[in-house]
Amino acid sequence: MKEINLDDIGDYIKALHCGIRWQIIDFLKDGPKTSEEIFLYLKELRKKIKIDKTQCKGGCHNEFKNEIKKQNVYYHLRELEKVGIIILEEYKPSERAPEKVWKLNLEKLLINFK
């Protein structure tokens, strides 16, 4: 569990504002996954999800409207990593270059309002 104060909440709101990041978190609940596995999961999920544009006032729904790209997934992973929600567990050998393996770093997030 991690405790944060109101001074830190903006960073977490920024990291968690996007539905794609919540999908990544949900996928990582079952255990560590490679960047490629996360990409393929989101790509498959995109085919099944119907987006309610009224739930997101930002541009998050646009990411589900178009084909997802690997660089977009890497961006979302970095944003979650910046605040420590996910961490790099290891590098997995691959034919091209070592692949990052991600895992959840937090089980709970507690906000101190005082």
C-alpha cells in the first residue's frame, strides 16, 4: 500500500485519467506481462469494446477508435511507471531485442486528505 498526500494527487490523476491505463492495470492483476502481451491484449480488447464517449471528456476514447500502435502502449506504460503503479520486473530475451516485463507495484493507494 502506498500513501499519498494531496500534494501528490495530481500526478496520480494524470497517470490514471485514461481508460487504456486502467485496462493495462486490470490485465496486470493476473501477473507480470511483457510489453508485447499488453499490446496484443489491448489490440484484441479494442475489437470487443464499445466506447461511451460521454464517460471521457478528454481524448481517451479516440485511442480506442483507431488502431492501437505499440508506441502508444509504451507511452501509457511509462506514465504508469512514473508514479510507481507498475514497475519493470525484468527483461525477457527475444529474437530482436530484450523485451520488458511489467508488473503491478501497488496493491492499494491511500489518499490522505488532511
